[in-house]
Amino acid sequence: MERIYTDRADAGRRLGAALLRKLRGSPVLVLGLPRGGVAVAAEVARLLSAPHDALVVRKVGAPFQPELALGAVGPGGIQIRNEPLLASLSDGAAYFELGVTRERLEVERRERTYREGRAPLDLAGRDVVLVDDGIATGATARCAVAASRALGAKSVTVAVPVAPGEVLAELAAVADDVVCLEAPRPFRAVGAWYEHFEPVEDDEVRELLRGGRPA
């Protein structure tokens, strides 16, 4: 299988170039989804000359398969439920509520850690571009869209280097626009399309965000 991207910085530069052509200078606020999406978003924001920040959302994984999303949680109590999956599981609702409690604490921890006392950028009336390093199930991205709207964003664009086509169609129903460079079949996993896909640690996220604030 041929990889598409060298690393997240490479993906961010390519995604940023595509957005630069599409936006034609329109001012936007770029929000990366931690952790990996922040590394992509930093390159996107640099090319767009736009401020960037992190929007912390967390997937609620199934107990038997953590990568399978029962839903997701975000700031301000926002949550997304994967209703068909929850209905198919015995005690699915109980699993979800336990996961929500756990992941909400992690959302709060990450927001404190990443911003180092800084307030989050104000989304009210802004055109927001949500960036991740890729999308698998779409639960986290849907939660990020819902959170952005709840925080007052005027419009929300989801922008990613790679994602499954069927998930992109679902996101198009909730976002104002979706920009994806590649939708390979079969999809497999996000990391399969990168030569280098090492975990992004909290320290790296903090460093990337320090340079993303407006003057």
C-alpha cells in the first residue's frame, strides 16, 4: 500500500494550499483537534496567515474496542451519541455514560494543559476551519462541529487530509463545508496513509499553540 503523506507537517502544507485556493483570502480561525490535528492545523494556519487554537473533543470508545466510537464529548457539555451502535449493545447507554464522565475530565485537563492559563480564542461570529490529521468514524468531528456552533461560530468547515468517503457525506450534512484531499478505498485507518505517524504529546501541542495566538 502506498502512503500518501510523509508526516503531519506535509499533510498540513498540502491541506493549507488547498484551503488557500478555496478561501481566496477570507479571514478564518483555524482550530486543530488534539492531539494530531493541532500539528496539521499549525501548518494550515501558517499558510493562511490565520490564528489557530485547539478545540478539545474526546471520543467515547466502546469497552471491548476503544477505537469504536459510542459517541464523543466536547467543551461546554457538548456530546454526540452514536445511537445505532448504542441501541445494538446491551448496556450500551450505561457504557456511554461512564465514558462521558471519564472523557469530560480529560477534556477539562487538556484545555488547562494546552492553554497554560490563556483563554480560548473567541469563536463568536467567526468562520471556523476545523482541522484533524484524518477522520475514521467521524464522531469526534461531528462533536467538534456541534461545539463550534454552540460557541457562536458563523460557519464551520471541516478540513482533513484523508477520510472515508461515506463519513465525509455524513459530515457534509452537519458542516457548512467539508474539504478532504484523499478518500481512499478501502480506508483501513488514518495512520495507514502516513509514512510517519508518531503520537503527538502534550508538550508538542503546547509549543504549537504558543505560536498560534493573534497579536
